[in-house]
Amino acid sequence: MTLSEKIVSLRKTHGWSQEDFAEKLNVSRQTISRWENGTALPDVQNVLQISKWFGVTTDYLLNDDYESDKDIPAVQDATQETECLVSKKKRGHLIAAICFTVAAVCWLLVVLSNPSIIELGLSCFSLALCASSAVAQFVLFFKKR
């Protein structure tokens, strides 16, 4: 897709007429028409303004090989990195939620059972489970930071 095709496509996507877009860039409608017909090219300042108005990179506008901003290698890398970080964060939240649930169940077991001398072994086991869950929560919490 050429620069002229991209300008036409993006302008129409935004629902702007050539006149509307020309006003935004402080150029004439005829200038926009020449850019879209491929008989003239925008200067560097106008390319920067076009990229800002359309919310795309100048790399996307100027490179005919890119069909969208997502085709740019740097954008692809950043997208993959972001997806990886989000996945790790979700996994951490899931583990923390599981640890919290286990700790809550252990706490309920301790509270609901009135420990006596005979049940001391069960109570100690429950307390150990609660303590290990709490430690796991703190480790996960500080590991995320």
C-alpha cells in the first residue's frame, strides 16, 4: 500500500472529506488531492502531522511494505513483550488468589474446631497450612515488585 493509498484509506476511515483534512493540516484541498493521487508528496512536517492526526507511525506511512502499524518489527516486539507481561501478571494473580483461598479455608478450620489436648495435632497441622499459605502469599507479593 503506497503513501497516497494510506492517506485516502485513513482519511475515509476517520470520515473526513479532503476539505476537512486540509483544514486540520493547514493546507489546501488541492494539496490533499495531489497527495492522494500520487502526483505530489507531503513534506516532512506534513508527514509528521498526518501521522499524529491518524494516530499511526511515520514508518507505517512511508514504508509501502507495511499494511498496518502492527507490521513494523518494533511494534511487533513491543506487542509480544506486553502480552508476555500481562500473562505473567495474570498467572501471579491466580496463584495469589489460590493461596488466599487455601489460607482462608485453613483459618476457618482452626476457628471452627475448638482445639483440645486430643485435637492438638490437627490444630497444629491447620496452623502450619495457614502459615505456609501466608508465606506463599508474601513471597508472590514481593516477587511481583
